[in-house]
Amino acid sequence: MSTKIHSVPVALGERAYDVHIGAGILPQLGGLAQTLGSELGQKCAVVTDSTVAPLYSEAVLASLKESGYLPTLVTVPAGEASKALGVAEQVCDAMIAAGLDRKSWVVALGGGVVGDLAGFVAAIYYRGIPFVQIPTTVIAQVDSAVGGKTGVNATHGKNLIGAFHQPRFVLADVTTLQTLPPREFNEGIAEIVKHAAIRDRSLLESLATPNLQFEPEALARVIRRNVEIKAAIVAADEHETQGLRALLNFGHTVGHGIENAAGYGRFLHGEAISLGLVAACRLSVLKAGLAPEESQLLLDALARFQLPLRLPGDISTESLMAALRTDKKFAQGQVRFVLCPRLGEAFVSNEVTLEEIRAAVEALR
Ligand code: NAD
Ligand code: GLY
């Protein structure tokens, strides 16, 4: 198996770091950590979930120990419900009990849930300690592990409690994606389709590789291109104040509303985003002149990976619109909606009305 590593820099000045991408590179964790010298103390917490722990924690712990680190394994239940303040507190308590202090660091081993949770713990533990991301889902490798958004959900909405905290590096081993059940692999494709829509239509062609999940080299190329896209946006607008990072929310306004209205657990994150992308494509055709054929290319890519294009009848438009109003993207009641005028481009529009969003949701039925 190839152990070649591609490193994509995230150019953030003193917070700059690399995203290392390759097949079979998990055992290189300890060595990569050592390159940071005394920045990373001897003790660390490997935070993971109950599904990922039996698959990859042994290799991660072994690599850390071989390089002289003293890791403590902290396992949370798999699933979105672990992205909660109470769970963050439990992880902090386990770290305190294990004697981790301000010189210690955190390894986030898992999907976007573990990455967001463990990154948030690292942001608040002793007022902030370093952390490293080892993303093991498609969503985490192409999106959530890069960019430093960490956090947990509140009762009233997703990601409402959080902090920007950049990792010290990211290690994305694409072979870990082979153990994802097909549904979990496919959900990640939604974020890739998003990147294709806003930055690079050629990604749609690379998604056509047969049996992509089990083609490490093709997969590494796809992950790398997505990381390049995300890294460039994050480097230009780290804190989402310049209007650029907001473009990554294409499909997410309605998507987050659906996740909220349906209750966490019914749809996987990427499945809700798929529906959000369908609504965003429709609004892009209506409001930004996106050619219907180009919109169809995006929808076809979602359909090829069995992602949902239709909203089940029992999720009411009212509950979805109510959930949507709690979204961070609604700045003081004004809708800031990302539109795609042609494949590879996007902009934030203030001209999409709630009524138009409601109609796009209705059209999902
Ligand atoms: P997840 O972390 O819940 O992972 C999905 C499932 O796959 C879980 O059951 C997990 O245990 C399992 N799993 C993980 N890796 C596996 C592997 N290699 N083999 C087998 N099973 C594995 O969810 P996700 O889809 O990775 O991420 C969704 C979360 O990410 C959401 O909470 C979303 O809000 C967040 N997110 C954050 C950002 C950000 O910028 N911080 C961006 C996008 C999404
Ligand atoms: N996933 C959106 C962002 O990182 O900004």
C-alpha cells in the first residue's frame, strides 16, 4: 500500500498548518506530531466514538506510544447526540482525571461529530490546548476537519455553541473511508457536490470513478482537491467575516433547517445537505440564472450516490421554516442565501425572501 503523503498547506500565518493526505498513513501520526517538537506535550487525549474506537484507536495509540507520547483514550457514543455541552464536559472531566494539563493536547479521531466536539474541548480545556484532527469520514476529510470551526449543538439549533480553534495538523488517511457503511460514505459526497458547485465543476467528473470508495488513489485525489478548495477559502476568510467562507454554506440554510425539523438521527448530515442543495439549486436557477442543465448535473451527482432529492411528507414546511429562523445565517432577520450563477461560482445574496425559500422547500415534495 502506498504511504505517499500529499500535504496541503492552510495558510493562516501563525496558525498555519498542513493537511496530510494519503493511503495507509495512520501509523505516521506519532512521527508527524514529533515534528512539532515541544509544542505538543507528552500527554494527550485521543477522543473518538464507539464505532471508530474498535476500528482505529489501536493503530493511533500504538503510533503515539512508539513516538514517546502518553495517550489516554476517551470514547463517546457514536452519533450527533454526542455534539452536546454535557458530553464536552464529560470529556473534559475524563481528561482532568487522566492528569492532562495545559501542555497536553487532543487528537480528534473520527467523523465530523468527534472533530467538532474534540476541537471544542481543546478550545476550552485550560483555556485552549493544541489539537490534531484525524478525520475518518468523507465529510470530515473534505470539510469539517479543515478550518477550525468547532462546537456543539444547542437545544434550539445546530452549532450554536462553539469556538474557532485551528488544529496543529490534519492527517487524512483515505483507507479509513473503506470501513464506512455505504450510506455514510455517500452522505459525504454532498459536501463534494457543494464544492463542485461553488468552486470546481471538474469535481463532478472525478466523482464518476467506479467504486470510488475502494480506489485509494482516485479517492486521495478527490479528497486533496476538496481540501485545496476549503483551505483557500479558510485562508482568505478564517472567521467568516469577508463573505467568502459563507459560500461554504451553499445548500446548508435549508439543509440545517431540515436536520433540525426532522430531529437529529433521521437524516445523516450529508443527506439533509443533499436536500438543501436541491433547494439551493432551484433558487439559483430562479434568482441567479443558473442554467437548468447545470443544476441537473449537480442533482444527477447526488442521485448517483443515493442521496435524497425529495422531502418526506411528514416533515412540515412550517416546522422547517421555524427551525430555519434559528440558524446563524439569518443575520438579524435578514436572509443571506448562497446562490450559484454557474457551476464553480457562488455569491451571497440578500435578495432571497423567506417566501421564496418556502416555495423551494415545497418544491422538494
Ligand atoms: P459522524 O461523525 O457522526 O460520522 C458518521 C458515522 O460514521 C458515525 O456513526 C461514526 O461513528 C461513523 N464512522 C466514522 N468514521 C468511520 C469509519 N472510518 N468507518 C466506519 N464508521 C465510521 O458524522 P459526519 O457525517 O462525519 O459529520 C457530521 C457532523 O459534522 C455534523 O455534526 C456537522 O454539523 C459537522 N460538520 C462540521 C463542519 C465544520 O466546519 N466544523 C463542516 C461540516 C460538517
Ligand atoms: N463547513 C463550513 C465552514 O467550515 O465554514
